[in-house]
Amino acid sequence: AIDAMRELQTSPGMVIIHQGDMASNEFFIIAEGTFAVSIDNTEVARLTCGRSFGEIALLYNCPRTATVKSIDHGLLWVMDRIAFRRILMTDAMRRRQQYVEFLKNVPVLRTSRTRLMKFA
């Protein structure tokens, strides 16, 4: 996942995403700094190291739901839409396989293996 990301240095007052923007195609993870989240020009949260933002627009192909602005100098890890979706798909397939393996070991389902295989 790290090779799918790039660094973005931010400065105080820098707007990272604008509420309502449809053109933005990136997901952000905060490595350093503090970022203000605003909805309709009202600050609703402050995010710091380890938090992320921008996933809603990528998941649902909708406009940005908030504006995010850098409060101080910061560092973001940025991932584009294609890499973001690829990682989500890979993780979903891995989790699905884990569920199928678990269900194969449930005693009541062992006799229904053909039904389980159709489900999987």
C-alpha cells in the first residue's frame, strides 16, 4: 500500500479538499500536523496523526462532504482512487475467503457443503 502513496507537505491555511468538489480523486492519511474539518463553513472536527479523510467521495462517487484545511505545517500520505479501490477489493476478497473457510468448519454446515460451495 505504501508504494501506492505519495507525500504531500502542507502549510498553514492550505485547503486540501473543498466541500462539494467532484473532481478530487484522492484519499489522505495524516502523518504530521493538525487539520480542520468544516461543513458549511462550520468547523466540526480537528484531525491529527493517524487519522484519514477523503474516503466517502471515493467509496460512493459523490461530492466531497466537507472542507479540510491544514492548521499548521503537516505531512499527508495521498492515495489515488484506483489504488484505494484496488486495496479495498483485495481486502474484501481476503475477508470473504476467511469467512468461507470458517463456514466450512461449522459442524451444522458440513452436511450442507454443496449449498456452502454454491454460496461461496
